[in-house]
Amino acid sequence: MQSEIPADLTPAVRIHEYMLLMRELSRQTDPEQLLRSYRARAQFVVPGDHFISLSRKDLSDGRVKITRTTRWEEPINPWKEPERLPIIDRGILCDLMRVAHPVKIDNLELADDDPARSYFDGMQSALAAPIFHEGDPMYMVVMLRARPAAFTLDELATLLLTANLIGRAASNLVLADELRKAYAALDREMHQVGEIQRSLLPAAAPDVPGLRIATYYETSTRAGGDYYDFLRLDDTHWGFLIADVSGHGPPAAVVMAMTQAFMRSPAPAAPDDPALPSRWLARVNGDLFRSLRRGQFVTAFLGVLDTRSREFSFASAGHPAPRLVRPRRHEVVPLKSDAGLPLGIVEQHESRAQKLVLSPGERLLLFTDGITETFNDRHEMFGTEGVDEALRRCSITPDSMIQCVLTDLRAHQPASQLQDDRTLVALAFD
């Protein structure tokens, strides 16, 4: 390090050097590299012949450790090699750290037995600037020059300011690295939660006589709260469920798993009971009401199909009405029902099951509100109108129904982070 600022270092040159320094510092993501970049141009801030950096973090009884110095032939990275840092328990460095104030020394005098004597060899003046962390003088930088009375108070003020700013920047990089690691660990856990949650969904559509099935499932985060299921009641009766848990992420995934467990317990009535869907939802509601925190809820639609008679009884709990598509008449009809409240809000849930007879060629599309409540840049909602328009144009296959809706949905919102989970279940009656 140079002991004098070059004579031709005019204010314009100093500004240029500061610009280069700030630009270089802004590129750094590693705290050790940031400090090395600063030291490489430190002669334009407060020049010196040597320097020493100190820390008292994690030490007691007035001890300090030397974290950096130009006296070392091989530098030590204090973040990666803390065990190699020398610790001193007495002498001038401990005294300077104990004072915890800016200090200017014009004539250095060290005791013969001072453990830091080798670091001051040949030096006669010094500046010591404490560096604060959370309000405490946790670190210090000591600048040294060979001639006596070589520093000014202006240089001490500059060193105090720049050392603390650079120290804070380095601490922020350490914190940012810790946050990155924490987020990476959290993301791995979220990914595992998402995998577990998706494993609870049907692995494949069941083989139901006279019925073709297609599904689509996409979460807004690693783990979602949308849920669909196929429930075999007996040889001729099947249940079809779609549900949407309030909220997103792991809490919603947990409630989704609870809902699945409650739904998969034995049905509360005979498969051919026309009131089965409403009674089933009422029982699950009681389970959820006793289990959920206040403010959590689940919307759900449950239908039971008799594959022989094609009778389809259904009930809803605050869920969007599925769409019945009648290709011969070019109609898209909502399956409106006495929807009532979502599950888990009140202790006694009431809904009325309804029934219709499905004709060959008719189709059903079940969906969650992540489909309809998708907004474009003009704050226009896709809505049930968007679903109905897409269904009027698609072919008879269930896969085509889903693809038509997704195509129109992506045209409505070309590229954006999902705000909610999206689920579609299409049923085509042959």
C-alpha cells in the first residue's frame, strides 16, 4: 500500500477513481471479494503502508482476533477459515478495541512483550476506526504509516465513514448469502411438500364404463390447495369431486390432505340415495369445522353417477357451477345448485342435492375459480363467459375441452405468474 497520495491526484482524478471503485463494488456478491476490491483502491481513500482488521465477535474477556492484514504473505478468508485467525488477549490491539472510539496515534510505542508487535514493525503512526454492528463496536480497522504524525483528523473521519460503509455492505452480502441458502432449503422443502400433495391426487383416471375422463392440474406455488378425486362406490356408482382450499402453499396443501382423508371415509348413505352428495358434503363439513382454524374453508362440488341409468346427482358447497355441454344443441349450461356456504365455516352445512339424466354425447367440465378468476393486463376477468365460449368451439373429446379452455385462458393472460391454482376435470359420456 502507498503511504502518500500521488501529487497529481486532482479532485477530478479522485472522482474518477471513486467512480471506478463504486462500480467495482456494485458487482460483488461475495463479501471477501468486496473487501479485496476495496483494498485494491484504498490508497485513493486513506492511503497507508500497512493495515490490520480486528474483530471481537464471539469472543469475551477483551480478546480480539486479527481477521486481515497486509503483513500476512497468504491471506485468510475469515468467513471460510475462522479457525486460522490469530487471537490476542492483551496489548495495543486489545486496548484500541476496548476504547471503541476513533483514535489517531502520532508516535507509536509498544511494549517489548506486546503480542502484536510484529504487525507494527517499522510503523510510527496509526489510525484506528471502530466498525459498528447493530449499534456495538464489533470490528475495527487500523491504518499504519512508517513516518510519525503522518495522518490527519480528516483522514481519520474519512476512514471511520468508509470503513463502516464497506463493513455494512459486506455484512449485507453475508446476510444475502444466508438468505439465499435459507430460501434454497425452504424451496426444497416446498418442492417435497408439493410432491407429497400431488401424490394424493389420482395417479390416473379410472376406467368407468361409458365415460371418458381428462384432467389438468397446475399450482400457483410448489404446493397447492386444489383437489379432485374419483370415488368408486360400487360396481355401478362413481363419485366425482372437485374442491378448492382457501389460500395457497403448504397450509392449503395440508387442508387439502385433510379434505381427502375425510372424503375417503365410507359414504354416509347408500350409493343410490339421491341425497348422498349433500349428506356427504355435510359430514365432511363437520370434520373440517372441528379441524380448521377460523378463516380457512373449502369449496367443493360432488357428483355421483349411476353408470347404468346415467343419473347424475350432485351438490355444491360454494363452488363454481360445472358446465354441461350439449353438442347437438350447441348449448353450454351451468349446473346450478343450492350451493350454500363453503365447507368448514359453520358447524351445520346445508345443501340440496339435485339430479339430471345425462344423454350420450353430453359432457361435463368441472373447474376451480383459478380458471375463471384469471385477470389480464386490463383487469378483465376470464370468467365463466370465457369458459363457456371455449367450450362452444371444442370437439367432443374431454382432452379437447381442456385444451380449448387453456388455449383461450393463455390468450387472455399470455404470460404471468399464476395467482391461483388451476384445475379442470372433463367428463365425456359416450
